[in-house]
Amino acid sequence: MEKIKLLMQKIKQFLIDAKAELKRVTWPSQKQTMASTLVVIIIVFVMAIYFGIIDFGLAKLIKLILG
């Protein structure tokens, strides 16, 4: 029974600490979030094209070597 009480106290303290920490977080504005999201989408698109070209070239090279 003592172990359960100790565990419950630890969980309660964790939740209190987590709530306090979240109050100190500086959250980004909607404009910053949208700008960051746009950058990520553009980078993913560019990398997809890059890897697609590399994959296509290597596939052609392997076909050329193996016949």
C-alpha cells in the first residue's frame, strides 16, 4: 500500500512540474508556425525530386551494367 501512495505522489508531482514547465514555454505565433510549415513542405518537395532523380539515374546505370 505504501508503494502505491509513493507512486501516486510521484505522478502528482510530475503533473504539477509539467504544468509549470508548460507555462514557461514561449509558443510560436500563427505566422511563425505557418512560415515554418511552408519551409518544411518546400524542403520535402525539393528532396523528393532530388532523390527521385538519383533513383532514376541509378536504375538506368544498373540496367546498363546488367543488360
